[in-house]
Amino acid sequence: MAGERDIAIAALGASIGLASVLVVFMGFLLAHAWTLPNTTPTKIQRKYKLAARWGLVPTSLSVLEALACYGWLLSAQACLYQIWVPGFVVVAVVFLAYALVAVAMI
């Protein structure tokens, strides 16, 4: 069975992976908004930009989760353990919610 350190390393890698995917997706949305023709209504452009901005929420949570995992791996403090263990579930749920809402929004 995997130990706590192995699970923390997996959560660290997964959190960074999710943040990376989100940054690429946000960049795609912004690039698409900026390359729309001038005749495109501002409401449509605003949808893409808003979807990209909301991506900062799960991205920030993913980075904070990774920092908590990293800190716990270095110091093994109980408070960091209490953050990263449920934190990864929160990051995964927020990531899924953002993905569903962003796709439905566009």
C-alpha cells in the first residue's frame, strides 16, 4: 500500500498538472477572444475573456495545493497535512466545475 509521502508526491504532481492544463486553456480562450473579427459583438468577446478570468480560481487553488504538499514533504507539519489531504479533492471538484461551466458558457 502507498505511504503518505507517495500520495503527497502524487497530489503534488497532479496539482501542478491541473494548473498547467488550466493555464493553457485560459491562454487559448484569451487568444481566441483577441483574434475574433472586429464585427463580433462585444458580448461574445466578453464571454471568452470572462471564462479565462474564472480559470484563475482553480489554477490558484491548484498552486496552493501544490505548495501545501511541498511544504508537508519538507516539514511533515500536521497543519499542512490537514490542508493538502482534503485540498486535492477540492481542487479536483473545482476543476471539474470550471470545465463544465466554461464549456457551457461558450
